[in-house]
Amino acid sequence: MKNLKKTFALVLTIAMLATLFMVPVFADGHEDADKLETLGILVGSGDGVTEEYLAGEATRLTAAILVLKLKGLEDEAKNWDGTENFNDADTAQSLYAKAIMGYLKENPEVGFVGDGSGNFNPYAVISAQEYYKVLLTALGYEQGVDFEWSEVLDFAASIGLDAIADVDGLTINDFAIATVEALNTEVKGTGMTLIEKLVDEGVVSEEDATAAGWVFAAVIESATQIGKNTIEVVFSTDVDTAAVVVKLKQGLVYYYATVAWNEAKDTATLTTAVNPIPAGTYTVEVTGLEETMTMDVTAAAPVATSIDITTSILYTGSSSIAFSVMNQFGEDMAVAGTSVFGTAYIVTAGTGGTVGAVTLTGEATSAFTYSDGDTVPGDVMQVTLVYMGMTVTKAFTIQADPAASTIAFGTVAPLTGDAYIFVNKTDYVIPYELFDQYGNSIKLPAGTGATIGNITFNSSITGAVDPATFAVDGDGVLTFDTGATAGTAVITAVWNATVVGQISITVTAAPAPASAVISAPTVLIAEGEAVSLDVVVTDQFGTVHANDSAAVQGLTVTGTNCDAVISATTKKLEITNTVEGTATVDILNGATKIGTISFTVQPAAVATAITGTTFTTLFQAGAELTVARDTINVLDQYGRAFAGGTVVVTDGPAVHFTVTTSPTIEAVSEGTDVVSVQVGSSNVFPVTVTCVADTDITMYSLASNKATIYTSTDSDYFATMTLSGKTSGGMAVVLDGSLPSVLTSSNDAIAAIETGLQVSGVAAGTATIYAWDGATLLASTTITVSDAAPVAQSITFDGTSLYVGDNIADDILVITDQYGVNIASAGGFVVASDDTGIIDATGDAVSDGTVNITVVKNSVVSATTEVEVMPVP
């Protein structure tokens, strides 16, 4: 009956006879129906739990089925096959309903006797009195014992069930309201509400009940001694272990105990420092919940309950027999052998053995020892131990001592980061499983060399894997080192002159450049021109090596009709000093060629045609201009821009200009002339030049080559002023070199005028510099002076080659400060060199060769380049 009452949640489902589908759809204001749906009790039909469904009627048949469920009779009733039934049995809408009615008719003690006419009225609407009777029964109350039929409503009200007492003709919603009322009511004699009881018995899950809105307070369910100093406390639900404190006390005295919680946080295990805990009654005290709770627990002294011999095998060389004495909690009591009576007798002698007694000696531990010389393989020795009236007997067949007999090897893995087992590396692990002659798994003993324990290892290629390098540590791990020879070594393990295991270990040569793929030039190359080509170097495993790696930099690069090197800086194949004809570059690893390329070098480029000029063509009388090479646009014979050659300027037929020393042009008088420009063998290019009147120059401007100058007498920090002029149309004019006739400063205490149109800094501040033509002011500009000490701002290299004996500071190093001045000087920086035998830490070129250097200034500014040091010519 008790177990069947656990099915109350299912009872209500059956009670909703016409409802078959569970749909979580609720009308507003039906909180109790919501709760029952969440619990899986209330279900709907058709469209689910709708307003129409909740307004439906609850019948007598519904209540009858509920009572049968509560009494554990529902299965028996639905299988009824009798002949007697109520007069209105044919009104039943299913065979199930008709069987229920027949069962009730034959068993009137259930409580359904029908009306005075012999009818059951299965589909009549149940009354509040009838349903409250059903709920009282579910709560453990009995009609005729706790209440009479006439007292149902009053008795129900006395325990808090009255929400639908005045309702005539119950609906499904009334049914839900009254049911929730009952779930919140205490079950007779349990101290638990019906919902708590259903959760406790597992009929309803706590998760569903919590989701439906019920809150469950944890209580102590049990406190039990589970060990000689261990108490287990079980709670009804999980608790906040950070807040809950569990203690053990006897009277007013607390026992110190550590507390361990299970993963579900509903069980605490207390282990007392007193071991064992004295027998007696103790109290478990729990604080940190809603209220302090206690529960008594009875502790018993540990009592020996069994003795067992735990040694399973005795060998010729073994002489110890272990045993255990267990208490009532299944704990080993660690009884010493000196406290146990023990005898041993060889009942069957092996070859060379003798039948007779063997002396056992009890030890301080849970063991006995004997002289192993008293036994031989094949002896059957019977051992008997007696302790506190308990006896255990065990027979041992003495066996030969275990020895390694077979070994199974696993796969040797490469070292971390490697793809293969390479030559000349250490600490490779050989996985293995070693078995003795009895099939037991054992480990190799610690040791080194080709023979470890009773196993000897041989190798087919000792240069690849030499067993002399084998080593076994204290954990039985077997390691070895590879040698310098590549190949597959077969390792053979030998025991008693018998091969007991083999493993093949393939040792691979170290990764080395095996292929160099060079990209073909994509542009025409003329004699003397350099070209950078991409080169990809891979090893024998297809792995690409960085071009600045030691492996690539160690390659030999040779050139025919050119010089070549794989640069660690540009990461390319740099080809220089090309000679007309076919140039070939070979890349070798030792004596093996791993890459090559050939390409055609055309005849050296020469100036062929001038396509234009960019120098200024307007002049002031008396002005001179030396035509710079970079102002002449020249093409070579291949149609490319040409940068070489010397400029030659020839005077024209007019008298307004003169060319006294080519390529300098001097304006003589106002007017226009045509001069001829030529570079190398290029075509002669005419350029029209004009000398304008002074009045045509309407705009003058004064500029400084430094935005800020430093307060220093060092001319490197002086600013050089430049005067320029333009016509009204904005055209630049080359001015007479005598202009300006003078410069002046608005404040000589800040900026002073030096010779050669230079200005020096005297003190921090700003000053205006004026340019004059006699008494006529032509232009002015403002200059800023700073007294901040020079500090390196950047490092660059003005070239990449030196001669032996040079210092980089004198030839290629440029350390620029905030004023734009090169402050590089020997000893004023640090050099990190890949080869100090070529360029040392001070920047001195010691010997010829190519090297990468990194220059660092003030530990902050740095730059890296590749430098070629050449012998002194």
C-alpha cells in the first residue's frame, strides 16, 4: 500500500480520464494548474490545457480511479473479468471504465457502493465532499477512523483543505486548486507535506517540484557510523557547503573532525582526529541552514570480523606472507603478526623437497616470515592463521622465482617537435611490456648498458642505435641515444639464449638543404647590373628552410659571369657584377649541387636618348646654374631610364647666355637663347633659356634647411639659408649669386648670422631672419633654436661595403639626431655581429667576408644590415 501511494502523481493523470496529451499552454490566473502541469500531473486533451479544458467537469469515475490507485488496486481492477456489475455498466464509455465499475461492485469495501437503485453514475460530476474524501485518503486519513462521511468537509477544513468546499459541481480547475492544497498539507504522522513526501520517495523529481515553485529545506535524513572514526551524514537535498557547518559532539564536548562532501553536496563524511572514536552516543550538529539541526548517532568500537591471507603466490625466493584483519566497517585493523598465531606445513614435497613443518615468525607488520631455504619449487605449503577465534587456511604451491621471459615493444616516437628519429639525439623512449614466465607484467630493473636485468639487447646497426646507450630509470622507463649513422636498426632482446623480443628503429639523417629553387629574372639585365631573385631552399623532407638560417647561410653559392650570395637580410639571392653573356649561379651543399639558374646578360646600358629636362630655365642677369645630371631624363638602348653619364651643355648662337665651363650656364643679359644638352652618346637636346628683367621677379622667399637648430658652435648644427625668386606667374627664377647681399637677425642673442648664409643657434627661442638687397628687404623667415642635447633618433646605413681596417662610423653608419645631424662616431654605439672575426663589437672591419650586424645606440635605437668587408686593394 505504501509503495502504491507513491504513485499519487500518476493517479491524478489517470483521474483526468478524458485527457491524453500534455501541452504546456495555460490560461491567465490558473497558477495551480500551471504547477500541476510542471509536475507532469495535469494534462490536457485536444488543444491542451485551455480555458475550455479547465472549465470541464470532474466525474465520480475520476474519483474512483484515484482511490483505486491510492489503495494499490488499480491494476487488479482494470484486469477484472467477473460477471457482476452495476446496473448502469453499459453506460461506460470504454472497456477500461466498465472493468473498473465491475471491480467496485464486487468489492464494496473499497467504498463505492453506488446509489440505492444499484447504479454507479460514473459520469456524474463529483462533489467537493467526495473529492476532499479522496484527498484525505491520499494524506493518510481513513473514513470511520479519523472522520465520518458527514464530517468530511469539517475535517478537511481543520487541516487546511477548504478552497473548493462551497463549490457545486467541480471543474478541472477546481480539481487543480484542491490538489495543490493537498500537496501543501502534511501527511498524517510523517512531519512532511505531501509534495515533500512524493519528492522524498522519488515519485516527483525535486527539479520538477522546484520548477513548479516549491522550495525544499534540507533536513538531516540519517547519521551513520561507516568507519572506526568516520560518520556519514545524509541530507534530504543538496546544501550550500560553503555556508553549512557540520560538527560532532558528545554532550557538551565537540570532537575535532575533518568534513568532506560528495559531488552532489548532499552527504558529509566526518573523520575524527580520535581514532578510533570511543563507543557511545554522539550528536551531529548542523548550522548554516534555516535553523540548527541535530541528530544522534551511535558509535561502536571496532571489532575484528574476518581474517584473510592476502599473499597470492609464494616463490622460491620469497619468504613473507601478508594477511589482513578486517573490522565490521570493512577496514583493515593493521594487526601485527606478533598478535596472531600462525603455522605452516609442507603437505606435498616438490622435487628435492621435504614434507614437514615450516617455522613462521610473526612480524610487527601484518605479515609472517619464514626461511625461504625451507621450500623448493613444487612444494605445497599449507598456512593457517588464528586470531580471536577466527581461522584462515591457505595452501601455496611454491613456484620458481619470476624472471623476464618475453618483451613486447611499442613504437618509438620522435622527440617533441621532430617528425623523425634523427641521428645524434638523446633520450628516445622505447615503450615495452615485459612479462615473466608466469605471464605477470613486470618492469626492467634500473640500470644501463646492453644487459639490463636478465635481458641482453643487440643491434644490427650499432652506429644508429647502440645498446650501450640503453638506460632504465627507477620507474622502469627504457631510453636510448641515436648515433651518427642513419639506417634501420633491428634491436633483439635475448633471455636464456632465446630471442624474446624484437623492434626495428629507423634513424634518419639530420635535416639538410636538398633542393634550391631559384626564380627566373623577370626584367632585362645588362652588364654591371644587379638583380634579386627569390630562392626557396628545402630539406630532404620537403621542409622549407629560412634563408637567414644557419643551414642556408652555410651553403656555397658560385657564379659564372657574376657574383652571388643568399642574403640573410633581404632573404633573396643577390646577384652583382654581371658580365655580358650567359651568367650561371650554382648553389651547393658541400659537393652536391642542389640548385642552379642561367640567364642572359645584355651589353652594358648606355645613354641613347634624352626625353626631357627639369632644370629651371628662367634666369636673373648674372645668375649661374650648373645643370645636374638628375635633371636630365635619359633612356638607354633598351628603352629604360638611364642614370649614368656626364652632362655636356653647349652654348647657343645668341649672346644672352654663355657656357664657359660645361655644364654651367651663365645669364649675361635679358633675352632668350637656346643651349644644347647631351649625356654620353645620347642625342643632342635643345633647351630654351631666358634671362628676365629684375622687375619681372616679383616674389622672394627665404628658407632654412633645418626646422630647428641647436645651440652649438659646431657648423654641422648651423642652418643654411636659401633665397629663391619667382615671377608674377609663379615661375621659378635662378637668382644672381650675389643675392641676398646681407642677412640680419631680429635677435642676435638667439640666432646669429654666420658666413656663407649660415645661421647659428645662441640660446633657446625664436628669431626672424631677414634677406636684403642693399636697403631693400627681399624676404624673411622664422627660425627656432633649442638647447636640448642631441639624442639619436634613427640609424641607417649609407652603403653595405667596407675595406679591412675601416670603421663603420667613418664610412657607412648614419645615426641621425633630432636636428638631422649624423652623430655616429667610433665608440659611440654597440655592434652585435654574427662574426666578430669580420666586424667586431666596436665596428672595426677586421677581416674580409660577409656578415650581419646590428647597431644599437643608447639601448633604444637599432638597425640591422648585411655588410661585405673587402681586402684593401
